[in-house]
Amino acid sequence: VPAADGEMESRFVAQMIMRLREDGVSLSDIAVLFRSSHNAYDLEVELNRRNIPFVKYGGMKLNEAAHIKDVLAHLKVAENPQDAASWNRILQLIHGIGPKTAQDLIEWTTEAADDPFVPGDGTPFSSRYVSRLKELLGVLRSIRDPDMPPSEQVEAVLDYYQPIFEEEYAEDYPKREPDLDHLAGLAANYQSRQRFLESLALDQEAAEDDEPPLVLSTIHSAKGLEFHTVFLIRALDGTIPSRHALREDDGIDEELRLFYVACTRAEQNLFISYPMTQYRRSYGEYMTDPSRFVDDIPEKVLEPVQLVEEDAPEAVEAPDEPEQLTDGTHRPDGDANKAEPPSRPNHDPSDADGLPF
């Protein structure tokens, strides 16, 4: 299932999950698998928007990662200058500012200054951190511009945060950096900072009927498990197989085994999807290639699908209700005992079923 981008891929997966649930398949009998934890960030936001409960194995949720919390704290302060907890977090990222100094500065920003983002005379600044603090206040002041899109606000924060990030997480910041790319990409789907922050409030309350949650899992964490329906997302070259594995002698064989593990977790339905474009801060949006392993699957067992979007939504903000797939599309059978194999068209995009949404 090729999708235009990660947002469309996530909306497709979420809509199919809702259909499966309507057809009687328990959420706990549906799994979304991925190579790395950050591959699921777009989907986490979409599931939260649709109030679909989920549990994640093999990695943290988007807003549980410390470096993501750091960036979001800057946006929260810009949104609400009285947010003491977020002030405390971003101030203590500056070398030379500890809990006591942070508290003093918070009191000054919330009480003494006419504008908490404009340093003035008599401020409790020390030469140890004054230049960095003024830089922080300048960034916060700039991103409060009501005409600045959330994507540009995130970029401004990331430009300021990058040296702090590399110092704070010196041991593993290269592994964390893709998370920041994903966050920047997500911001492009929103027109207001408030809505962006609301969408990332991923802490879901337990469902009233105690419905077992949907399973989100890395492929490694799903070994030995089986599910009625499996969605393998981000099936891209460079993801599975990973770029790192391609540089190793036996790496491709291990990645192929991992791909096999993912595909064989499904008892009835298997969906393999990928976004045709992705975003990286270093060079913007770029075209992707589907996993080479998909090409190795015999055509007779594939049912290619094309997604057709009707009345494209205004980013993620416009509708109060999630978009719906229209009638007449392929619906996975909700009864495992009655499931029938779908027709097997040739692996040609011109023959693919359309899924309008």
C-alpha cells in the first residue's frame, strides 16, 4: 500500500483498524509492526486523535522521550508563559542554571517583568549563562509570532536546541536525532501551535469498557506472537533493510529474516505500507523507495492497493471527526472463521484497488 506521505499512511492504517473493530476484531488482536520505534510516531498521533487506545512495545511513545520533551517544553512556554514546569525544564538545559537558579528566574519572568521574554535592567542574570539565556528568550519571543507556522516554530527551537542536544545526549544523540526529524515533519501538518501541542498529548485515559488496546510493536518485540491482522508500516529501503545492515556482510540476510518474522505474525490479514515521501531537516522532503523485500514476494500472494483521497483534509486540523473510507472499498473480514482469501490481481498499479478516503 503506497501512501503519499507518512500522514496518509497513518490515516489509512487507523481507518482500517476502525473498520476491523467494527467487524468484531478485538483491538488486541491487531498489531502494527515497524523496524524502529520512531517509525510509529505519525501513527501514534493519528490513533490518539481517533481515541484508539494502544500499547507500545520495543520503544517509548513520542512524548515520553526526554529530547522530545525538551523541544515541546519550549513550545509550551511560548503558548503559556505561566507554565512553570516547562520553564523549569528549558532553563535547566542551560549550563550553569540549576534548580534554585531556575526557580529564581521563573519567579522573575512571571512576576517582575512586563514581558517575560524581554530581559531588562535588574534581572537576576549571571555572566555564567547570560548570553545563552538571552538567546533562549529571543527564540521564545520569535516563536510567539502568531503568523509563524508551527513547522517554522519547531525549526527555530531546534536550531537553538541542537548544540544543547548534542551535549546533553553526547553518548547517543545520533540515534535520537531521527526523532527530532519526525517531530519537525509532524509540525508541518498543523496550522496552530495549540492544536499541535494538543495532538501530542498522548496520555490516554483507560477506556470505560476496559477494551484491550491495539498493539504497536517493533518487529523484534513481536517475535513468537500472532495476530488476526498485522500492519507492517514504513516498509522502505533504508528502514527494512536498514542502512546500517546494508553495510555489513551478512546484514541483508538478517534483515530478510526480520521481514519474514513481521509478515508471518499475521493469521488472516497482512497489510504492508510505505510513504512515498519523507522529511528530513537536513534536506527537506525527499522521495523514497519501497523495501526491496516487497519485490521478492510472489505476485500471486499480493493484492496491490492505491489510496485515493477524496476532499483532502486541511492538514490534521480541519475536521472534528476523522475522515472515513467510503463504501465499496475492500474490508478485511472481521470473522476469522469466515475469512476468505481476496482476489489476486497482477502486481500492476493500473490494476490496483482504490481505497478513497
